[in-house]
Amino acid sequence: MTTPPTTPDYDWLYARTRAGRDRGPAPARALLDRLGAPDRGFRSVRVIGTNGKGSTAAMLEAGLIAAGVRTGKFTSPHLHAYEERVRVQGREIPPARTAQFIAWAKAHAPDAAFFDLTLALAAQAFAEAGVQVAVMEAGVGGASDATHALHGVAAVALTNVHLDHTAALGPTIRDIAGDKAGAARPGVPLLTTATGEALDVIARFAAQAGAPLFTPGTHPALFHLPHPPTLAGAHQLQNAALALATLRTLGHEQGTEAALAATHPGRLERFTVQGRAVLIDGGHNPHAAQALAATLDQVDVLCFGNLARKDTPATLAPLLPLTATRVFTAPGDLATPPQDLAAQHGGQAVPDPAQALNTALTLTPPGGTLLVTGSLYLAAAARQWALARPG
């Protein structure tokens, strides 16, 4: 008898990129069916949108658990460990479970894409654990996302629509809104805090699909917040309202207080390092940066780095007025060159994130504030750095 592996072959899994593969839910559906359609064993809440998906999912998870629902959560990306992506009752699955699934995938689905594989692992783990409701965060888009393959969708929560992933979803708000609103299903509640032309598109898709549409404008009581959430920032008010509206729609209003008390790492998360406040946020597109800047009047130092495929000028623009003291870094090989950012905007270029964080902390006066943002990859590095240093 072969001994099941206990150490996951993460390198093999991470190498299953989507490059050259078709987008869309069909490959994920085929993979789920190969596993016996484990997604038929629980109901799903799909969380879709440009920004705020992770925070909304965290609040939904906390609220459902508090309401006595056996809950799963599937999210991406992770900050520190792959297993953060798949949680049952608020706890990550063990690496041994990942290892077991990777061994199966090597033998039975060697050509499947990373995201589809992780979705399949989550669905299988949730079914095995007796999950009743799974909070399923979309990767990119709505109708074109792998999560569109899921059976048993009980509600769709659509946070907002802004310009991001334009290469995959289209160059305009209307294009992106159309893909995300394509998640609408007949008779399945579609809840959204989107506004403007995006909401117009969403309303049209919902009507065509026969999906009941709930918004703060049409159902204000459903989206009512009794008080602000624990998660900081004005943008979290919309995420919290969407989470509470979804809980109420599903009949789990008793979980609202727990939802409002939820936390989520890397979202305007505050640490104290050597007498300085260090704020870490994984915002990585223009809308996220605008929301962050609207929350903070000023900071003493900005440490910024993001990926070259993102709209760096538009993401950085709202952050520059917060401070004239800036340190630019490279969160990975595909980052926007920090030397270019320093030359264009003033400041220091320190490619290594750990060295950049040390430099930025040195520039921050005692009692002052250092803001670290621009990429979830940088947020992950900054969290590890902050946790390893005394307050």
C-alpha cells in the first residue's frame, strides 16, 4: 500500500498557470465532475467585485459561523500559506490534505489550471467536512470565472466595479460590469453596492436572468448598518452593508454582530514597530488606493511597490499627497521598477522589500506613521517583517 504524501508539492501546483489555457467555468466544471461534483453537497455564496471581496467574505464567514451554520470559505490570494485559501469553520485545512489532493491531481488532472485545482480542492474539502454554506470568492470576473461553475449558488454578492484586469474583462466599466453581472442566475438573489453605470449594467443583466436584485437604494433596511465594522476605512462600510444584506437575505441575521467584528489581514492592518505605527494595506489598483487615501489624512512615510501589469501611475497618484517621504520597492520579479518610480516621484528606490521596510521605518519619526501598500505581495512581506519586530 502506498503511503499518502503529507508534504504538499507546492512547486508543481504553482506551475499550473493559466497561460495558454481557455478562461471560463467549463474546465472547472469538468474537474469538479471528475471528483463526483462535491459542490452539490453544500450551498454557495459567490462574492464578486473589483475590490472588497476578501473583506466581504471574511465578514460573511464570521456571520455565518456565529449564526450556527457550518461554514467554508474559499478565497485568493493567500498572504503567507497556501491553506489560507480553504477554510472550514474559520480554520485552514491542514497541509496534509493539500498534499493528498495534489497527488490525486498529478495522476488525474495534470493539465488543470492552478485556480481550478484550488477551487476543486475547496469543494471536496467542504463536502467532506459537512459544510452547509460556502463563501466562494471569485478570482477574476463573474461569468468568466471558474466559480461560475458551482452548483447550488444561494446568493451572489457583488461589491463594486472598477477598472482592473482589463486585459481579461475588457477596457471599460461597462465591459467589466457585464462580465461580473453575468453571474446572475434565475431566482438567485443578486446583492450589490455598485453604483453608476456599473449598476445600470447589473440591473439589466439581473432582469434578463430573472435574478432578484437588491441594492441600498431599493432595499435600504436590508443594507442597514447598526454601527461601523471593525475593519477600518470608509470603503469597509459598503463591504459591511453588503455582507449584512446577504446574511439577512439568507435568513441568518443573528450573525450580523459577529460579521461587523470580523478582521481580515492586510486590509489597513495596524502594527506598532519600534514606537511607530505601521499601516499595511494590500490595495493594488486605483480604486483601492483612492479609498485608502480617503481614509488617511496624511502619513509620515510611504513604502510602495506593485506589479508592472497593474496601472501603477493611477494607483500611486492618490497616495502621493499623503507624504513627500517615499520608499519604492519591488514585491517580486514582475514589479514596476522602483528606480523608475523614485526618479518620477521623488524618494528612495530599495528593491529588496525587507531592506525597503527597514529604510522606511528609519525615516519614520518616533510616534509617526508608516504606510505600506501597493500590492498584496508587499503586504504579506510587511506583515512577516512587522510580526518579527518588537513594538
